Amino acid sequence: MARRFTQTEKGKGVVPPTEPPRVGRVKVPDFDISELMKQHNLTIIGRLTNPKIQRLWSLLPFFSEHWKTSSPPVGADLGQGSFQFTFETKEDMEMVLENRPYHYAHWMLIIQQW
């Protein structure tokens, strides 16, 4: 019959030495987003909840006509079921956001200000 090993022989109970946390190799400089905030001030972004059923190529012109704004918003496909609409006036954008939630092809849309 074989003999039994002790805890120290099995390596149990022995705490390995801890290594210091790694320091990141890439240093990202601070970035001022104020210019981006001004550029996208009148933009809303959205996402489809069921991209298999909801077709983005037909959603963009539908909502551009559906929303009764002073000038039609410009829609863009951002990829992976995401989209954006850019408005001419703040009142138009606020009117669209106040009338949420929206649905398209019997599925809801997620829409919020950029």
C-alpha cells in the first residue's frame, strides 16, 4: 500500500509570492470633448432591439417622414443595428425625445440624446 503525502509535499497551504500589478504600456493623453459635444449637440442615437426583423435601411426614411419636424432629420446607419439622426433645431429634437417610446416592425427602438 502506498503511503499518503503530507500537505506540504502536495504543495497545499503554500501561498505563492504575489506579483505587483502590471502597469499599462499605453498612456492615453487627456482629451477635450467639448468640440464633440458642440458638433453632436442636436444628434440622437438609437439601436434596434431585433435586427433580424427590423430593417435599418427602411427605418431611416420612415422616421424622417414620420416625425413632423420643421426640417427632416438626417439619418445615418452606424452599423451593428445602431443609427443616428441629426436635427436642425433643438425644438425638433426635444419633440422627438418627448414622444418616446417608438416602435418599428412591431419591435421597440432604443433612442436617446447623444
